[in-house]
Amino acid sequence: MRKLGLSLLFFIFLINPVYAFLGFAPYDIDVKFSFDSKLIFPAEGDTVKFNFILTPYNQTNKYIGILYILDSPENQSYKSGFSDFSKDGTSYSAFTNYSFDSPGVWTLNYFVLDKDYAANHTFQDIRDDSLMYKKKIHVLSYYEANSMIISNNSYNVSIYGLISTIIAFLLGICLNYIIDNKKLSSKIKVNCLHGFVDFRSGTPPVRTFSFEAINYGRTAVTLSSMGLEIKDHDEILTIIESEIIPIEFPKELTPGKSFQIIKNYQILMQTLNGKVPKRAFFVDQTNKKYYSKNIEKMFREH
């Protein structure tokens, strides 16, 4: 039993000598890179920020830090250092920066340890005795970075061109739809006219006031009524009969045709009883109204 215990202890030291020597539990350690570039990889000349994030399984009051060693693509140790961890919520964070001066695949080696152990051992001793975490960093050359930027720009231009084409196509469909609807919408122009009717010789002509509806659209419209808006009054006068020509409602107006209602002017003035019409209007069977221009002067000047 004693031999088994010694063998197990030796196995622990063999697997992770630094952990066993320091006497604290393993940690969950991660590292994130950030750099000022729109590319997914840094390029030579870029300064990369390393953010080491440590999440302990058990709380500890030891003074701990991160040892890091950066190896070049030729497996030469370019930079090494030690950064302190600072408490950040339930984790610890440490930072360092490095400006890459040559392209290729670099290797970041890093390990967690306390200050006493770091002070009494060289980087090489720790590297030889511990299980280092490793992270590969692909650093682009200037040529690779420029090629990727040009490719990304071309892709963006293609995407923007495709989006612009789709938008133009959809706008064209909408515009054609609006134009077609406008062409098919009912268009009635309303005119008002003073005039005279001469019934027979020997009698004076009768003074009249006419309301005319002209269909200048492309669809037939069925008119159902006609009336006058009264100025300064929230009321209308509906015209239901004519003394000159009988009124026919409903009246279908095909494109290019017109329809007139002719009223005896004197009788119309008596009906208005001093009130002044503002506009004349026709109403179709969908209850849509078609208005004339202002006709106040036509009644005040006569």
C-alpha cells in the first residue's frame, strides 16, 4: 500500500511537476487576441494584444501571474515575460502586447505560476519542467494581407452591386404597379358653365347654369349623384332634378365621354336663397367624389 502511494505521488510529479511543487489546483486558462485590422489574422507590423483569462476552480490567495514565451516561425524564442493577474469578477485577467515583425506561424507558450516560484527559477527552467499551454498565431505577410483586403473589397463591391440591382428591380416593380394603378384609376373632371337655352322663337332664352363631368381616364365610371358645397356652411345641396333636361342617375361614363346637368339659373338661385356655392361635385357608385374648381365668383358676378 505504501509503495502504491509513493508511485501515485511520483506519477503526479511526473505529469505536472510545477502544480505539485506549488501545491495549488489546476486552472482553466484561455487567451484571446485582438488587433486593429478588419482581417481575421494579424499582419506583419501589427501590434497584437494578448488577454489571458484565468478561472480558478478553487479560491486561492496566492500571488499568481502568467509566464509567456513567444516563439518565432523558426522556433526561436523572441520574447518572454511575466504578467500579473488582476481580479475580474470570478476570473483573473492579465495583458501583454507584441508587434510582429515577420510573417509565419508563431507559437505562444504560457503557464500559470506564483511569484515565489517565478523569482527562483529561470524561464528556461520553468519551460523545461512544466506543461506549457500553446497557441498558434498565423501572421500574414504584407502581400497576403493586401491580397485579402483587395479580395474582401471586391466581394463587398459585388454584394453591394447585387443588393443595388435587387433594390432597383423591386423599385421598378413598385413603380410599374403605381403607374398601372394610376392609369386604371378613375379620372373625372368637373366643369361649371354659365349659358342660355333658346327653346323656341318668340320667347326669350332661358339663362342656365351647367355642371359637366368628363371622363378622361381609361376606365368607365358610373355616377350616382351630384351636388354643391355651400360656402361657410357645413352643408351641401344635392341636385336631383333639372328643369331643362331630365337627370339620369345612375349614369355610366365610358372613357372620353361627358355628361351634363343643366339647371335654370334663376330657379337655382332661388333654391340657394342667398347662399353661395363653393364647389360642385359628382359622386360615383363607390362613393368617390370628383370636385370642380372654386365657383364662388361665378355666382357673385352674375
